[in-house]
Amino acid sequence: MTDTDTTPTRSRSGRAARQAARVGGARNSGPAFLTREVPTYELLSPDGLDTIEAHADRILGEVGIEIRGDDEALSLFRGAGAQVEGDTVKFQPGQVRALCATAPSMFTQLARNPARSVEIGSNRVVLSPAYGSPFVHDLENGRRYATLNDFQNFVKLAYSSPYLHHSGGTVCEPTDVPVNKRHLDMVYSHIRYSDKPFMGSVTAPERAADSIEMARIVFGADVVDRECVILGNVNVNSPLVWDATMTGALKTYARANQAPVVVPFILGGAMGPVTNAGAIAQSHAETMVGVALGQLVRKGSPVIYGNFLSSTALRTGAPTFGMPEPALGSLVIGQLARRLRLPLRCSGAFTTSKLPDGQAMTESAQSFIAALQCGANFILHSAGWLEGALTMGYEKFMLDLDLCGSAATWLKGVSLDEEQFAMDAFVEAGPGKHFFGTQHTLRNYETAFYDAPISDNNSFEQWRDAGSLSSEQRATALWKSTLANYEAPPIDDAVDEELREFVARKKAATPDQWY
């Protein structure tokens, strides 16, 4: 499969043509980010949140956090007054929370195209693709290992969508590139094939440093020192362990004034307790330690408070995603992040389904709506997630974009200005008459309702005559046409040449590693 693959499709007209125009290219792009006009869902009372925080303090004080293989991190915490015994760090109640207080409540991540820079925090919402899958899936070829071509395809699809504001990071693992060198191709692809904000590597401190250095080539070293231009998704080795790979990457981003996204990885019953309250307290404790470490490295550097709560099927031990318990947990995590005045990263379109089917979309909708309700500012995994993150799906990506598109309407809430009350339409139509032809309808028909690009709301006869296509089949046609119509954003030739030289030099400096 290549980015030029196409399948014969019927010519489009009317509604279908307008849908294709909206989704088929970045020239029809949407806003750089969304602004929340609806309130967040406050699940717990202040007393309930106090109880969660108290138990997080107990975990940090009675059990502690292990920091393995990073003497610098241990020294920083010791210097800040924590109790360090071997690799275990313990804190007094409220101590680690106080260390988090210097992190900004909101920051801007610059994009290569200034019009696409995003604000992260407060009432801003940024949607980003799924992350980290070693496999990809499409209806024609099934499940297979991801390649660099797949990675570039998904960068192009994200760039072309008006509903995604961010290019993401490891949208899928390019397994045809050596492990120690694929970060160079991934970061270059984000920069070359998109001009939206992006994420860098975290799989080793030196790879994080390479990612930041490539950002310096694009933005300038002085800008990078002052502004956030790249994010790094840093995972806690739950339960209660920070390893040197992740602390090293976290410190690298923080030291350069770039934003780590600090994320526990908790599957209830495996890396955390089966009960929601305990898992939430654990997540809060683990995240605060990561945030605190970044602030000890560089006070005031940007950071995102991350959340990744999910569950397991206890009869089999298999992870589950898109379940109600983690969705409820996300609501509480949102409240805790707001107490810390930190931007929040939360779940996206989670599912354990292997195909872009009804299970996939049901689970994804439950997870995605919880992210909107909990007040997430940066929603990773907004599009493409299949099989518990093992697979990035082409059709699933396009179907999820329909859900992402609805977020703008959801977050806008209900306007009460005079145009919305449509009094002139009532007068013009009168009792017992329809509103289709009123001047109010004609003024507003293009923007009144969200029109999902893949959904089919025609009559049965119209649907049948158009080929009786399922939503998955329509998604296939759409991702292929989007790639066929893709146009790369402009880039300065000198910058592109310097990036290519950097990548070539770094690749030549070390032998390939495939593990």
C-alpha cells in the first residue's frame, strides 16, 4: 500500500462533495484548537477530593516511589527534602504537591505554521492521533507490521483533517527502520509532511535530545529555549516505579524548556488495584512525582498532567479499554489536575476491538466523551486506536475523525444570542408551516448542524443505489482519496536540507539496532 493507492469510486455531488471537500485537504482546515464553553463534570465533592489526595500522600509517605538507575533524580529529590533510602523516595504529606506548584497552568506549543500553534491548558482542547502501535490495519490488507510509509500516511491524514489539531508522536512504529534510528525518520516526517505541532521520542534520553535538536533546526535555538515547540510522552513504570529511561527523557525535555506529558500506565488488577479509588490515588501520586522532577530540573518549565487508567478482564487477565470504570476515573483525575492547576492529558478513542466495528466505536465513544467531560486539554489517542493500542487502523482513524469533528459542537454548548432564537423564522413560517425555506434557515443551513463526513443519513434507496456501502467501506474510500489529494505544506529549503543532513549524520554514527 502506498500513499497513492486509490479505488474506483462514484463521482460525488451535493452533500458527498461538500463532505469530501471538508475532510480531503488541509486547505479546508479547522481551528488551531478548540475552546470549551461547557462546564466540566465535577464527580466528587471537595471532601472526596481531599480524601483521594490524602491517600496519594499515604502511598508516597508509607510505600514511596522507586527511581531506578538515575542518581541525579535521587539527588534532586534528596536536595528538595524528600527521604531517600536506596532507590526509594518518600515524601511528607503535601511535599510533592508543593514541588508541582511552579509548573505553568497553561502554555503555547508553537507549530511550524504559526497559525496552527496550540494553547494547552485552561479551557483549551487539543486533539491528537493515537500513539505507539507496532501494527496497522486496513480492510484490504488486514493486520500487519507498520512501516515508515504507514507512519507517513498517518501524518498526512492527520495534517489533512480539520478535526485534529496536533500531528501526534509515534502514530505507529515504523518497524522497517532500526529501533535506534526510527525516531529520526519519525520526527522528520512530522516536520516535513505536516506543519501542525508534534511530539518527539522518549525511548532513550539521547533520542529525546535528537528530537529537540531537530526542533532547534526548525525554530531556532533561542526560540526553543523560550517557547515550547515539542512534547514528549513519558510513562511511569506502574506501579510506583520511575526507570532511568523515562526519567532521563523527562529531564531532557524539561531541561530544554519543552513539555513532558507525564503519564502513569495503570491497568486495574495488574499495575494497580482493581478498585477505582485506589487506582486514582496511585495515578495521582505517580504523576505528581514526575511533574515535580521536571520542576526540580527547570523551575517553570511546561508539563502536562497525564492520565491512563484502564481495566482488565479478570477472568483472563487481558486488558480492556473503553469501559465505564476508567471513564469515571478520568472524571476524578480531571478534578485533581485542576486542583494542581496543570494542563490535563486524558484518554481518547480507546477500544480492544480488532476491527473498526460496532464494539470499536461503542467503546471509543464512551472513552472519548469521558475525556471531553473530565476537562482534558490534550486528548492523545483521538483517532486510529485498535486492539488496545497494538494496532493503528486506517478505517478506524477516519471513523474516529467523525467523533473528533463532533467535539467542536459538543464543547461549544448552547448559544443564546438573538439569531439562535430565530424569531424572524417563526414570523415568516407561521403556525403549521415548515422552516426549510425561511431566510433564517438559508442563513444558517451550512453551519447549523454537524455533518459527519462518513455517516450516511440518506434513504435506504439512495444508500442502495450508491453501492450499499458500510461505514468501514466509506472510510476506506475516504482515507485513500485523502492521501491521493494530499499536498505537502511548504518548508524552507535550507531548513529541510539541514534536517536531512542531521538525520543522515546521526544514522551514520552508530550501527543499526533491531531490538
